[in-house]
Amino acid sequence: LGRRTSTFDEMEPLTFDRVKRASRATAALFRWSALVLMQALDPNPPETKTPPALVEEPPEPEPQLPGMPEEPAEPPEPEVWSTVSAPLWEGFPSQAVLAGALAQEAASMPNLAPARSSFEVTPPMPEPVKGPEPRSAVPRPMPPMPAPAKKIMPLIPQKAKPDRHFELLAPFVFGSSSLAEMGESALQTVAATYVMRRRLKLRLITSPDRIENDALARGRVNVAADWLLNQGFPADCMEVCNEIRIIKSGEPGVVCEFILDNDNVLRDYYLLVAQGELPKDAGTKDTLNFARWLSANFADCKH
């Protein structure tokens, strides 16, 4: 097999003229690089002796007056011989010429800014002056408002008596011991009221017409008591009175009275309201709801 020729062998050698046709600035750098390589490859270049510079003749000494000391003459300066190789720097452009050539080459190229000189110093950017930090825009929390003072309720004596009771009439058929239609509905309301408030006490009082006899009136009380006992009303919370209350007008029947002697909370509520206190300040929510129930279904009888 024959030796293959590489692309490197076929390439035309790079000369100063070829580089100069492409770029004058690059050609100047190429020439300088070549000179440096020549100096590096030839460690002992031939030394050339530069002729001494022309020395001006010294002026003639001025005449000295008698009695004056003579000034010592200055020694002549020694001749200086340069040992720098002449071909190394001969024809090499100065640094200013190189900078100008680079600037012209960069200006001729499109969309490129002119090259800066290597001696150009960019001044440092001034640091921004920091002012005082702004205060926080978050408003300060308001101090907590003092809690309103709780109103002190007047004390109710432990043995105080209620100032009212609540009653409801259970009607009976005139001249009979049978409950009327409205009478049974009234007894159901009485039983439901006791379920809601078990500290109440019930009293049953007969209320006949004036032309009816006492035996019939007492028999009606027993009928009402038996009906409530059959509905689960406790006997110890119910009292059958011997009192006979003659009605002046309306239907005869049995009066059902709820007394508040054993319910201190409900008793104190009505006593405070009677003294001028607001209902919402005198009782709890449950007490207020039960008081509305009593007012809607029973007659409020104050003593």
C-alpha cells in the first residue's frame, strides 16, 4: 500500500502576505509572533555593535580670576554599546500602531463595536446609596378593650316567697263529671309543662257553677287527678285541695295551678323582673324560654 497524503501536506504554507490580505491587524500580530519564535529558536543571535551617538563638544571654560579655586572637571560619560539583535525588532510596528490597526479592523466589521484599547480603564460603577429602611406599614395592634363589668344582681333571700303563680282551667260538661273537649287538651298542656320543669308543684281546685252541688264539684277534681296519674304525673307533686271556687261566668271545671315554691331559679327570676331588672339579665336562656311558655299557655296571677 502506498503512503497516503494527508490534508496537512497539501496545505499551502501560511505567509505574511496571505495574512495581510485577510487582516492588517492580524498580519502585524503574525509578524511579531514570528519574530518571537525566531528569537526563541536561535539562542545565540549575532551581536551588532551600534555606533556611539554624537557627543556635543563641551563649552570652553570661563577664565578664572586670580585667587579663586578651580572647579573640578566632570568626567566624560562612557560609551554604551548595545547587544540587542538588529533583525529582531527591525520594522516591528509600535504598540500604538497595533492598537490603531485593531480599531480600524473592528470598525469595518458589521454589528460590532470598536475595540477598546488595552490601556483604557473602565471606571467602577458607584454603589447605590442606601437610605433609611422604611417603617413597617403593618399597623400596631390595638390594646384589648377591657371587659365590661358584670352587673351584680341583688340578692334574693333564701326563704323568699314567690310573687305569682300560673293557672289553667280544664273545662267539664255542665252538670256532669265528664271532661269537655277543651278540658282534656288543657290537662295535656299541664302534663307537658311538668315534664319541662319538674320542680313545679301542681294544685287542683274545683270550680263549679253556682247552681251545681258540692258532690259533683268534688267528683270533678278526682276525675282530673286520675287522668293526670294515668299519664305518669307523680302523685307527690300534685295536691288536691278541698277549696271550692265558684265561677262567676264561663264553663265549670277544675283549676290547675302551678306554684313556684320549690323552683328557686324561676322564683328569683320573677322577683328580679318585678324589681326592675331586665329579663335577659335576670335569667338564663332556658329560664327565658320557659317563661315565654308559661306566658303563652297559662294565666299569670300575681299575689
